Amino acid sequence: MADRSPRTLIPGWCRWAVIVFVAMAAAPFAGAETMYVTDQLRLRLHAEPRDNAPAVANLSSGDAVEVLDRGTFFLLVRTPDGQEGWAKSAFLVSAKPARLRVLELEESLAQAEAVAGPLTAERDQLREAAASDAKRAQLAESKAVDLEARMGTLNNEYQALVAKTGVDRVRLDWYWTAIALLLGLAAGGFLGFRWIDYLSRKRHGGYRVY
């Protein structure tokens, strides 16, 4: 008796048709594509892929949606909050619209300014500190120059005083030498006179004879 199982009753081309249909139906879900609402301000999300179908939600420019299926003029999409519906494919683009890019750039700029603000303040503080240090260094250098000038003046005065003291000392030495010489001469004359007087008196019996 021949095998009459359900598998043998289905022609081969039917099995291949079913496989292709299942693959095509599963293709949109295999790798979901993200698209964005273009620069049109408002876009309706319909319950069915036709213009007069009831709207289930409204999309704004820059809203990101996940593409679930594709029709002729509509795409079945899912919003980030899970709402599904059909939107016109003409107003959905793969690239982020200009409005969204501008908003992202403004947000990045605000973050950069928030980070740069403290850095700018710190830079200004460092500049002020550097300027203050430069002023203190300049003042210290000026004081050092003044001190060096005063030391030079004092050194010159000291050298002049030393030179003057040396001259006066030489004069003083000559003065005392002259006095000592005069005193020596006076003492010598006096002693010589006394010696001569002594010899004269001794020769004449104690009488002075001049």
C-alpha cells in the first residue's frame, strides 16, 4: 500500500511557495529599520494604510519610528512608546532631518558650554594668579635692585671712610713722632745742661761758673 501521508499529498512547488511566503513575511521583522519623520511638522499615524483611515497617533518632525512592514504608499511603524500604525512613506526618511540635527547640535553645544564654563573660569583665575605673581616678582626685583644700589652706596661710603681714616692716621702718626722728637730734644738739652753744670761745679769746688 502506497504512503499517503499529508507530506506526500502536497506538491513540491506548493511547499516552496509556502517557504518563500513565510520568508518574505518574516523579512521585515528580521532586521527592523529605523526611520525619521521628515521636516513636515505633523504626520498622522493611521490604523490602516489609507488616507481616510482613522488616526491613532500624531508624529512630529524628528520622531524616530521602527519600520515593521512596507506597503505601496504607507509603512507600518512602531513608535518608541509602542504605538503601531501606518504612516505615509513619502514623509519618512532614513537620515535624521535638519530640525532634529539642529536640536542635537544645540544640545551638544549646551553640554560643551556647560563643560567649558568652569574651565574658562579656571583659566581666568590662573591668568589672574599669573598676573599677580608677575607683579610680585617685578616688585621683588625692583626691591632687589634698590637694595643693591644702597649696598653699592654704603660700600662707596665705607671705602671713602677707610681712605680718609688711613690719611688721618698717617697724619696722627707724624704728629706724635714730631712731639716725641721735640720732647726728646728738650730732655736731651736739659740733661746735657745739667751734666755740664755738674761737671763745672765739681771742677770749681761746688760753685757754678759760667
